[in-house]
Amino acid sequence: IPESGHKYYLQFSTEDYRTGEDAGNCLATVLYPKKKSHPVVSIKCSHTKDQKEIQEEDNRLYQSIRHQSKPITGNNIPDSYGNIEPALEPVWALAVAGSSSIMWEKSTETLGYFLAQVKSVRQWIRKDDFIEFDYTVLLHEIPTQEIISCHMRLMWLPGHPLKVKHFCASESHAADEASGAESGSAAGPSAEKGANF
């Protein structure tokens, strides 16, 4: 699109992250503006699971985290063999969801990211119903193969958007990285700039 950037039209299928079951099909448009800014994404999906089933799964995940006898901590998830302890699967699932907002913010037409590992995670105990975690996550940058370390603070309560604040640092990108805050949901992330840890 002259003066604006490149626009892509995508059709793809999705699957449940944990079970691998078909989760529906999506149509999306993605505009990468010429000026350096986030991609503009519009997406519509048809889901194979109904909202009630999704809410029940969210509540099961939430309850499994809320009913721990002490704050959850962990390191190197998955381990060097690709294994995740069953007790840490809920914090891994939240790391996947939270880091997706970082990847959306950092991605460009020529760079993409994948969550490689949770280096560390620590749960904060809150007086309200939200659950909160501090993460250090490693993102694999494609095609450079660089590993980017990001600090991520995540808050979640079922029925509310996931709230993510982050700061990423790397040798080649350290000068142009900034703190950010994201709120994301199935409808897509929206930025809330200027938040600090």
C-alpha cells in the first residue's frame, strides 16, 4: 500500500496449545507500517470450543494456581531435555500467553520470535483475586538466531484481559528497547505505554 506499508491477508487453522486438538480457523490481515511501529492486526476466528468450555478451562487453570500452599517458583522451564514438570505446566501456559504480547510488539516484517524457555518464575502473593508472576523469559529471534532475555510481570484473573509489563535487553538491541505494558485477550492486544515495574 503506497505511503503506508505492506499488508498481508492470512488464513490459518489453530490448535489447543496443551492437547493439540483443532481449535478453529482464522482470517487475518496484518499491516506492517513503513514507519517503525507495531503491526496492525485484524483477526476473526471461528472456534470449535464454545465460550463456556473455554471459561471452564480457564477456571481450572486459575484454581490450580490459587490453591498452591506456597508461592510457585521455578527455573529452566522446559529443562534441557524439553521436559516440563506437571506442577509447572500452568505457569508455562501463562508464560506462553504473556510472551505472545511481547512477540507481537517486537515483531517486524523481517524478524519473528518464539518462546524458547522460562529461565525463572516467581509468584507474588496478592490480597485481591488476581494472580501475579515475575518471569525471565528467553525469546528466540528468527532469522538472526539471537536469544533475547525479557523480564515480564504478568497479572491474570479469569474473565479479564491478561496484563503484561515487560522489559527486554540484548547486546545488539539494548539501546532501542523500552519498557512496555500490554493487555491482551482473544480480541487482540492493546498497548498501555509508560508503565514501570
